[in-house]
Amino acid sequence: METTMTFEYAPAPESRAIVTIKPKYGHFIGGKFVPGGKHFPTINPATEEVLSQIALGGKADVDAAVKAARKAYANTWSKMSGKERGKYLYRIARIMQERAREFAVLETLDNGKPIRESRDTDIPLAAAHFFYHAGWADKLEYAGLGTSPKPLGVAGQIIPWNFPLLMLAWKVAPALAAGNTVVLKPAESTPLTALLFAEVCQQAELPAGVVNIVTGDGSTGALIVNHPGIDKIAFTGSTEVGKIIARAVAPTNKSVTLELGGKAANIVFDDAPIDETVEGIVNGIFFNQGHVCCAGSRLLLQENVAEEVLHKLKNRMEKIRVGDPMDKNTDVGAINSKEQLAKIIELAAVGDSEGAERWSPACTLPNKGFWFAPTIFTGVTQAHRIAREEIFGPVLSVLTFRTPAEAIEKANNTPFGLSAGIWSEKGSRTLWASQQLRAGVIWANTFNKFDPTSPFGGYKESGWGREGGRHGLSGYLKGVSHE
Ligand code: NAI
Ligand code: MG
């Protein structure tokens, strides 16, 4: 028998007093903040409050940043010993830890994600990436690329809004450890933690020009991608923009890594431990409002346990707390932007019109800001758009299967191949399934676990190259591979 208890939670708001947000920001170029020309607002998506005015980087700004990065590369950073570079990375990592609360509050205000997640996941993992890569800086000859691998030069890095500081860390830490300098552009809706990171670079006395941050939108990103003074492009974002970038760099000498979309299958076999599995399903799709490229957005249930799993999943979803991201009890926060909300609403409506059955728990959403209740669609088939396209929101599509072979067939029937999940108590089945699945990251009896030592990346339209671990480092080095 199940007992259902619902607790009322008193509000537990985190204070925003720890952060100082300037009314207006410029770019960070050559170690200094320089004024921008045009500006645009960044808002708190949970309240629609304007937080600050952000500079829209144009050609002159990108030129200046590339020039500063080139100078720092040639005169300072590429000449410094790995051990010295490592010291700076350790220093940055420690300052990020010291200022973790400031980063977490700022991330939540600008992005809309729950403070519990920015505090416990985004910021600690971002610091961990700097610590991990600091350790590599003086050991690059063990990266599997020959005895003296060399940096590429100036890296142009373009990141999305779903994990703003963490994606910055994934890009900047390996680039710097390997001896490259960078020009980074944060996403237009979430630039504030990147600008705080610029202050951390100053605090760490990182040589001027090693890290340059130019804010702006897609037009600024395109200027970076097409700049002739850049040696490598690293991008995380939509498959659509990833394809534009791949085309733009194809006729050039630039190297490129792309981390794009996904539509991960989360497969539940009939011997899975159901209660743990339900927790993993919830974490897989509702973590970070489902704004996760590796989200477990396609749930594949073995038919004979489907009813039980769905019953328990709905019970569990009744207890998800949606609301104020600054409240420490909140599980699901605000959708990052009006545009993203419109996209989620549109794709969910397609789910209705294609005949899938929509279900959400009763929940009261705030009046202001951008919100979408945790949602599942049952009766989804392979042909449905909600089974094929990335929704990038708190929406789960549920399909069923009869045999393990059918599960694999359905799981792999996608243009993506970023991640997958397997739930089973049988080790041999888990290993068998993980060998059949065409996905870069496969979790067994867990989901959405990240670690800087573990390479992350996709097959097919999910991208090129890996980030993290020794494999990720190779994206910032040239050398002779012995593998
Ligand atoms: P996007 O791909 O447009 O934005 C990501 C970054 O690329 C931002 O910094 C943006 O300014 C920049 N950008 C945009 N156009 C560019 C161009 N032509 N050249 C260079 N840089 C450019 O993603 P968007 O529009 O915010 O989200 C749309 C969809 O993309 C989402 O619904 C989701 O499905 C997917 N997405 C996937 C992400 C992932 O982590 N794989 C992250 C963000 C979005
Ligand atoms: Mg914002």
C-alpha cells in the first residue's frame, strides 16, 4: 500500500544581498572592462525584472578581443610553463569556490533555475572543471597526443543559456590548461555569471587577454565564428546553429567542436527497481526545467511494467514544487525566456493534435514570468514530432516496448545520439544495451551525472568531439595521436 503525505513548506528564500549587479556592463577585453556601444536588457525570467543592460558586441569589439587574445597567446600564455598556467587555473578554481554563493544567486536570478541546483550542481561542477584541468596543465605529454602536444592558438567559444557558468567552465578550463587563449560569448539571456567570471580573472591576476568576454546575440557569435584570427571554434547550442557553424568553418583551417541537441531514450526494463527508476525519470527530464541537451526526454517503458511506472511517476510528479527559483525548496524554476516558452507551448500543442495524451499535476504557476508545468505525454509513437524533436522543456514523451531488441531499435531511431539511460537490475542486460545504443553518454540506474574526468559529447546530429576528460583536452591540442 502506498501512503501519500504532502508536506506544506514554509518559504525559504535565499537572499540576493550578496550580489551587486551593475546597471550596465561593457565587454571584458585585454584584462579590462571596456564600454560597449548598443545595449540590450537581461531579465530575471521568474519575474521579468530587468537586471542589467548588456553590451551588444559588434565587429570592432570582436576584432579587439581577438587581437588581445592573440597578443596574450604569443607573448605570454603559450610561452609560460604548464606548471605556471596550472597555478592560475587553481587560483581561479579556488576563487570560484570562495565566491560560490554569489555565483549561485546570480545564476538563478539571470537564468531562472532553482537556487538548489545552481548552488549544488552548476557552481561546484564549474569549479571542479577548473581544478581538474589545472592538474592537466603540466602533464599534457600524457594526454595521448605524443610527447609534446601544442596549443591551437586563439579559441572562439560560444555558449548557451541552460548552464551558463558551467558551460563557460567546460570551454575555458581545458583551453587555458592546454595553452590557448580565448574569446568567449555567453548567451544573450544569461550573461551575468560570465561577467562575474571576468572579475574573477582580474582577481586571480590572470595575464591580460588570456580570457576575453564579448557579450551579444547570434550576430556577435557569427562574427566570432567567421573571424580569420581565430584558430578553433567551440560551440554548445542548437543543432540548427551548429550546422551553420559547421558550414562556415568547413572551408577554413579552424578546428571545431560542437555540442548540440539531443532526444535521449531513458529505457526501463521490467526488472528495474521501480521506485529508484521513478526518481531517475524525474531527475532525467525535470532537472533544470528540462533545458538539458542530454535530458531523458523519451521514456521507453517495457509494456508489462508501464502501468505501474506511470502510476508511481504521476504520484511523484504531484510532489514536484514549481515556483520561485530563489526558494531553497523549489524543484522546478522558470523557463529561461519568452521565446523558449513559446517553443515548448507550440510543441506540446503538436503533441495534443497528433493524438498523444497530456497529463500534468495540479500546480499553481506564478502570474509573472515564464512557466510551464511538468508534463508527460502518453500514447506517443515514433512518428510523433514530440518523440523526434528536442522540446528543451519539462515535457516527457512516453513510449512502450515489448522486447529488449525493440527498445534498442526505438532508442536509436533518432537523428540525435547524445545520451541514454538504462534501468535494469541485470548487469549483463545493461552492458548488452549500452553496447547497442548509439549515444555518447550512457547512464545505468542513474541519470544526469556529470564529472570533469568523463568525456561528454554526441553522435550524429548531437555534435562533434568530446568535452571533459583526456578526450576533451585533445580538442585544444595538436599533436600525434598514439591511439
Ligand atoms: P542557439 O543555438 O541559437 O544559441 C546558443 C548560442 O549560440 C547563443 O550564445 C547564441 O547567441 C549563439 N548563436 C546564435 N546564432 C548564432 C550564429 N549564427 N552563429 C554563432 N553563434 C550563434 O539556441 P537558442 O535559440 O537559444 O535555443 C533554441 C533551441 O536550441 C532550444 O530550444 C534547444 O532545443 C536548443 N538548445 C540546445 C542547447 C544544448 O545545450 N545543446 C542549448 C541551448 C539551446
Ligand atoms: Mg537573464
